[in-house]
Amino acid sequence: MKGVGRVFFWPQAGKRLEKIAFQPLENHRENVETLLQLWTREGEFAVDEATHQRLLGAAEHHDWGKPQTFRIVPPEGNGGWSYSFAGHRFRLPEGLNDPYARAIERGHHDYSTPEVVQAAYQLMAQERQGLDPDTVRRRFASDLYTYQMCDQIEAELSSRIWAGEARETPFLAFEVSPRGVQSQKLPFPYGTEPLEFQLDPFPFANPPVLTFRFQVHELPKEWQWDGSLAEAERARERARTLEGLALNEAQEVVVTVRLVPIALEVRADEAAIAEDCEAMYRSATGFKPNALQREVWNRLNGSDDALLLMAPTGSGKTEAATLPLLARNRRVVLVLPAKALLEDHRVRFESILSNLSRVSRRTYRLIVDTGDRMEYGLFSDGQSKTSPKRHLYRGDLILTTLDKLLYRYFGYDPERKSYTYPLRLGQPSTAFVFDEAHTYEGTAFTNFSRLLEALYLRSHPLVVMTATLPKDHQESLGKGFSLLDFTEAQQAKALEEEMGRGPYAGQRKLIFLEEEAPTEVFEVHKAARRRTLLRELNTVWTGSERVILSLDRVKDAAEVYRELKQARLSNLSPLAAPTREALCHANLFLYHGRLDPEWRRWIYARVRELDKEERPYVLVSTSAIEVGVDLNATHLITEICAPEALVQRAGRVNRRGTVAGAEVRVVGSSIPEYLNPFGEDGESLGRYTELLRELGALGPEEARRLIAVYPRPILQDPRAEVAFRLLSRYVYDYRLEYKPLHELGFIATRSWEPTLTVVVREDEEDPWEVEVPVGRLSYGSKQADYGSKQADPASRPEEAKNWRLEVYRVHRDADKSLEGRWERLTSWGDLYRGRYRLVFQGDWARTYQRDEGLVELPRIFRRERWSSDPPLRVRLRTWLYEEEGTEGAFYYSEENLGRGKGKRQGRPIVLCYLADTALEDS
């Protein structure tokens, strides 16, 4: 097998070229085959005797197509020299007859979900070739990954021999590090004597010995690139010359490499703390574990691999669940219900992993993965750095949301390595911790419960954490979960005392401010309630309090925020400007879900800073403040809300037991229909308000009584349940008939209503973007009074010119590679089959206040029902108008502009989606 396996340039970057080295293809193939022969038959990365010989058969023909596709690529733009074997994986020798081996060799450069599923499905259909479908289902994805790992390990070793470094490769599951001192001479910084490299983890029964051969050519000085046009014109000719050198004789450099595991003494400290709960906590956090944390440590190191942990807010649940798993070298996926909670956890775990890396002398990886954020941090010897590479869940701790985890679980990602997510999430070493489990309802709870069931059946370690999960919901998790409950009053009090909480732990005065019967005009009623909330703030505010004002609607919260900016209360400083610098001098803030994510993180960080220093602030918020926000406010003034929501909001008051005279003030006697869990059950609502009048305090026992007033039913979404089952069959059972569902690229994680990205500022460094449910941008065709600016700005053409609708389309460029870009929306579409956005421009972009966020949304669509539609189908219609004599265009929610002879008709644009199903009480 003659040809080139790899090419190395020196210098590695830039257009100047002094040396070029070729690794013969046969040498590369022999090394890959050696690694495969010695690969372990035990543990997480084990190969299986049923398919091992087929893997070796593929390795005998590894990269057979490279000689026919090899070319040198000259520098372009600011780049340097490179090389390509594009398309070689599709060239297979006639002698490779085994279908399993052919699928492995062909697939080893494309580990995408569609490719893996397609290849496995085709193999399962070939029983006549001696392939057992169950073996294919069980082994193919893992075998293909092992095959690629051997290729990647060999590639990293050759790069380190040549240049002393290799690029961070998230796809690679192993750490490669040299044993010995690196010299300053380049290339070959370790010299050419036999070398030892440590590999961790070590997937071999015996240490492999590999031989690397480099054919090195010195290039004449005239090859030094001067950047001129004439030089560029000669580049292609020189590339052909370099290609010819690959077959010529040259100086041969031979380096022998022995792979060994990490020395045991290096891991001695790590092993010691892994066995000792107190040592682990002191190393990771600097604190002793409390009773809750000690009990969870014992449970997870014993026989409990499925644990339901109930404990008060602020009791250390997160560390309790994650540290025992990290100590056992698990990959921990910490799942949160909302993106807003990730920042707190990120800061906390950056410190923990940095501390652990100092003790264990290994690299820890922290991943933050949400819809709008992807961070990959590496921690080694107490130092941290951020990697620009995609993470592919190569991490020790992964912080994500349920929404994003579902997409990863089903292998969604635009890259060719997308099946890495299902593979790593399915490995036995991966553990899952679900926090704030009580927040999931309806469609979200269906997905949560089905995912838990799937993970439990695969024997993954599971921890579900909550402070207020109703008993019925606890039982719905299944009999396999053992309960550890620290919310009982006596246990909670003992835990607070052990944690050194202040003398006022659990003490909050409850004041219920009833209102007269609401007026028939809803907005008048809401305005009266806003005035009451402001009056109560004036009652408690002396200039030293930390107050949370909680309202139901963004619109009301923004109105209260504006009034407070004008009120000039003592020691209350509004923002001088909506900038990060101005935040440092302010203590009045607005916080809700329609702020752009970066601004919301800055707001929360500033409030946390003031809270920690016990300095005054007023935080005007919506329900976004209910879950997981670590604040120790002195007062909560809130609109009346559901019992569970009230308990969660109250958890931000006197959280550390240091506040004397902490208060929760509840305003109102009625809950809006769209938020009312009691529905038409006036009796339960009556019991709730009666209890609010009676209690006078809101500690752990009072919280239990409030939640018991209305046991929240378990509502399941049957359509979401079916979709979860069918996607699972496609991704994990290779059932190709469900591919069309996967190709939609949409999972109803919380609702079947898709979101549309509203863009206020297009800036790669600091974009102002907010995800908005598309229904919020529409109005019903039978609704009246949509002529006002706030209700329906799109009803006037001059305002419709302040935004544009776009869809992301993928095209093939001249080289037939895929390229995507945003384009003006000009046709009908399915909202599940693409990405859509609304971009503000003109007056709307100029007048947008970043500190207020998207308070009012333009109603650019009209909701319609057609007689031919299925019962649950929703159509959104708008009209595209192009300006005469210009390149401008705008979208208007009415069909005609003007009246009579001068009216213009627009081009109709219709987008479709499915309405939410009726939830079923299970």
C-alpha cells in the first residue's frame, strides 16, 4: 500500500516553508492496526470478540483511497500550507468484501447521526452475510468510534513527535502526554531516540510499541514566500512539485514510541480523596460536608444508583450530588430547568474543578451547553483556560438544560461528529443529576419522565433533586428511586444549625394584602395592583433593604421599573445608561426572560455582588426569579401566584438565616386564568387564600401546608411521549423508517409552539437576541381592538418597516461544500423545518432599551384556521411588500395597503406549526 499517510510542514503556520515531511501510508496503517490488535477486551472502551476480527479486516485496508485523492493545498488568504485527501473514504478496494468492515472503513471520517444510523440499518438488513442484527445494534457505533480513536491517537502521536504539540481534539477520548523533557529544537523536539507517551485512560491490555517514519525534505531558500502576486501565481506549480516529492527518496527519521498508563504515584492523591468524603469536600470546596452531603456520599458509593433527594434551598444539594460522582471519575451531566441558572453553577464549578486539578494533577473539563451558549473550559494544576473547540461532551462536568440535553440525546448537531453525543451520553460512566425537578410540567414533564426512564433502564447513576416535589410526582419517577428527604421540619432545622445558618434561619413573616373584587377591565385591575405593589415597597424601604418585586407579566414589571426610575427613593440608584460599566453604580434592576442572555447574566452578577455584601437593591422581576437563584433578600413583594411558585419565590428571602424581620408580602386575591393552577376550582382557591390569611409566617412547615392545598396533577403530553419513543428508535435502534421525524430538527421540549429569534443588534461579539414563542408575535383573526400601537404595531405600514423576517438557508458553493446564510423570507414554510428570525431595524432598533428588554412585541402575523387543516394545525399569515423603486421590503399583517383604486396587495407568506395537545392526567 504505497502512498502518503500524513504530511507535516515546517514552519507549521504561515506561508514560508523550510521543510516538508511525509509519513508513508503503510506506516500509518500498521500503527492503526497495532493499536486495534492490542485494544482492551474489558471495561468501557472494550472491543467485542464478535466483531474484533472485522475491525482488523477494515484496518488492513485503512485509508486505501488516499493515494488517488492526495493533493497539496497552497496558502490562501492568511492561511498556510495544507493538504487534502477529500473523498478518499468513498474509495474502497474490491478485496474488502466483509460488509461490516466496509461500513467501518467508509464511516470512519463521518460520525454524524444520519450516517451512523444509515450504515447500521443497512448492516442489520444483511443477516445472510453472517451479521446478527442484535450484534450490529449493540456494537456498530462503539466499534466505529474505537476505529476512529485508533486513527486519532496515532495522529496525535505523530503531531507531537514532529512539533511537540497537537491540537485539542474533543472527539478524542484520551489524554496523550510525553514522559520526558522537551527540547527547544524544532521539528522533532523530543529527539529521535525511543520515546514514552502516557495515555489516560489506558485502553490496552499491554503497552503498544509503535514505529513512526518520516520522509523529510529540506526545501531551497527560494521557497520562502514573499507575499507578492508573482509568488502566489507560482503556488499551484510548487504544490505539484511538493506532491511529487512524496515518492522521492529523502532523509528518513524513525522514532519508536511506547504507550504506557499514567504512573500510579501521580494519581495517589486523587485516589486518596476519592475514598474520603471529608477530604474530597475540603479539597474541592474548602468546607466540611454537612449531614445531607455525608448521607448522599454514602448512598452513591453504596448500592443507590437512583436517588431522589429532597432538601431545602441552599442546603448544598448540588455539591452533594456531584462530588461523589466526580470522585468516582464519572462524567456528570448536571441538568437545569432554565438557562438563567447556569451562571451560578458555572462559577461554582470553575472553582471546584480548579481545586481538584491542583490535587489530582490531571486535566478537568467543564462544558456549558445551552441554545445560545457553548463554553469549553479546561482546568489543570489549578489553572484554567478556555478552548475554542467544539466540546462534543468530552467533559467531566456538563452544565446544560433539559431542552438542550434532549437535542444532544437524539444526536442533533450540524457537525460530522454528532453521534458522539448519544455515544458518550450512553456510556456507563456517564451520570445524570437533575436539579429543580418540581419545575417540569406538561410536555416538559413528559420528556423529563421518559428520559429518566430510558436512562434508568440503561443503569446510569441518577440523582433527581428538588425542594417541593409533590408526592404523586415523586411516585411517578418509578419504584427504582430511593428517597432521601431532608425537608421535614426537624431535619431541616438540624441541617441549618449544622451549616452555621444565622439565628433567623427559616423565619419569614407572611403578610397577605387582599384586594377588592377585580374590575371587569383587566388592564385597569392590573394598574391598581401595580400601585399597591409600589405602595408596599414605599412602606418597607428605608434605603438599606434588599427587595424583590415579583409580577406576573413582563409588561407590568417594566412599568413598575420605569416608575421606580422616576421615583428617586433614597439610596436607590437607577442605571445612568444601559451599559455594563453603569451597572457597577446602580442598585435598581429589571430581570425577566425577554432580556438578551448576556445582559441578563450581567444583571444577575451585579445583584449577587450587592446581595453578598448585604448592600441595598430593588430587583423587579417576573417568574424568572423563582428557580435556583441564590439571593438572600430581606423582603419579597409579590403578586399572588400558585402555591409552589410562592414557596419558590419566598426561598430567595432570608436564604441564609441572617435577616431579622424578613418579610413576604402577597398582594391580590385572584390569579389570572392563564396562570391559575386551580382553574374553575373556586373551592381550592378559597382554601389557599384562607390559609394565606391564617398563617402569618412562611417557614418550612408553612410551605408544606401551602403546597398541600392543591396537589398538582401529573399531566402528560401523549404526542410528546410518542415522539420521544420514535426518536429513540431511530437513534438507538437504527429504525430508519423514523428518519423523517429526526430530519425535522425539532423537539417539543416544553411546547409544540416553536420559537423565533428576535434580533435587536447583529453583532458577533455582543449580539442582542431573544428567543420568543412565535404565538407572541401574532393575533387572532377574530380578535378586536388591534389598532393600538401596543397591541398590534404591524397594523400600520410605516411601523412595519422597522423589522424584517429572515430564514436561514443552506446552499452549495462553487466547491460543492455547504454554506448557510440568512435570507429574506419570501415563501411559505413549516416552522419545524428551518430557523427563522425577526430583525429589528429603523426606529425600533434605535429606541430599544437594553435594560428593559423586549417589553412589547410586534404582532406581525395573523393566526388563521383553514377548513382543510387538521384540528391542531396553526397557520400564521403575513404579507410581504416590496418598496417601489428601492430594494427595501417589509412585512405587514394586513393584505392591502391603502383603499380603493390606490390599494396594493402584498405577497402572502404562511408559516405553519402544531398547536399543543390536550394534556392527559396520568
